[in-house]
Amino acid sequence: MITIDEHQALEQVRSRLVERFPQVPAETVHLTVQDVHNRFDGRVRDYVPILVEREAKARLAALAAEAHPQAAT
């Protein structure tokens, strides 16, 4: 069950990742965040947005490096 606070935190995660990975289409960022979020289904929800951002960032960094190897950070 997603709470309003969790929803807002995930929107902030999406915004940060869209900004951090401009070479990755925004739709890909949104789908990646959604995919990672779907993996976290349980009772303790406090850290879910942080865990989602961490894993989504790693996936997007890999995509960005593939798309533009010389610009990878």
C-alpha cells in the first residue's frame, strides 16, 4: 500500500533522476522508478523511496553509459 508521503517522495525521486540523467528519456526514468518500486512490497515503507532511488540511479547510470560512454559519471 502506497501512502501519500511515499507517493510524493517517489515523484521527487523521478524528478531528481530525470535531471541527473538528461540523456535517458524521461519515460524510461519513470518506468525504471516504477519497476524498482514494484519490487518493494511489504509493511515497512519508510525507506522505500530511498531504496528505489538507489537502484533506479544505478540502472539509469548503466543506460546512460551505454548511450554516451564518454559522458559517464
